Amino acid sequence: MAVIFSAQAGRTVAVPGNSLPMRLTLTDWNGYLAFKSILTNVGVSGMGGYQFMHSLQDMIYVYVFNERIGQMRIGGLAFAGICEKPDDKTGFEFVQDWYEEHRITTRFPPITVTIGATFSVNAFLTGVEHGITDPSTKVDQFTLQMHWVPRKKQSIDNAAPPPEGGRSQTTSPGDNAGTPASDGSAPNQPTNPDQSPSSFPQTEGGT
């Protein structure tokens, strides 16, 4: 199929090719013919839960928690009218009605967002923005704001478990100034670097 680019209102350029549009579906979103609207862009962000703690002995302790809830923005265009559906209700109204029916303050169960073939997540619809920037075309640019629930994935950890009764640690190469383990064993015993460390030494000159 052809890829269509628009440089300005009323002018388009079609480039022949074998590309296909990326699949993007939302719960109860009925598409162009029903809503007089199209989805044109999507942005997804995620972040892990973590904490870094600096000690007075030039060590950095890393605490890892669960994945934090992610953010998602889905944007599109809503039209005043289309030839296939010449009624009085505009695309702006269809988008706003869909938002009010599925927003987190109205519908507690999350909606399902699918991007591509395998990325499917539950998301809470938390906001919407509208804007008509060109009065001659009356095209509404809208953005749906969501927070999506992280997917569960089995972590792969090939590191050996820390020694029983103590926390694993690493020291700088050649540095024998290890800290005592919690079981009271003698210091100066760096652990296997293949183990999962709970603290990391700062590199020389680091902050």
C-alpha cells in the first residue's frame, strides 16, 4: 500500500511501497467511520522502582523495587464531518463522549490498549486534551492521557546466591578494605563478582 504524507492542508503526496500501518486498538474505540476520528501517534514510557544510597565509605547501595506504573499518550485527529457519515455530530464530540465513558472517574476497570501484535496492556484513562489550531479545516487535534499497568515478566538471574547469613558486596579491584558481613565474619573478603551485588564501589574520581 502507499504511504501518504501531507505537507499542508489540501496537498498530499503518496509514495508507493509495501509498508503497513501499525496496529493500535483501544477498548470500544470504533474507528474512523464511527467516530469521525483517527489515531495518529502514540508514546509509551516506563520506569523501574529503585533507590540509590551513598555511604561514607565510598560505597553505593542499590535498592530495587517493583516496576512503577507507566505513562502513555495517544494522539489523533477528529474531523467536523466525513462524507460517509453526514450527520451533525462532530469527531470532537465522539472523542469527548468516549473519554467520559471510559475515564478513570467513571469506569474503574482499566481499558485494554494493544500496540502491534504482542504489546497489550491494561491502562487507566486519566485525561484528555483538545485543540483546533486551523479554523479553515476545523480539525481537532486530541491527546488521550493514560497510565498503564506494567506487564509481569520472569526475571532471568544467572548469578549465584549471596553467602548464607550475609549480604553480597563488591569491592574495587585490588582493594582489600571490605566491610564486615552481617554474620560477624571477618572483613577483607570480597565476594564473587558474578553474584548479585547489593552495593557497588564508586570509581576513582566519581561523585
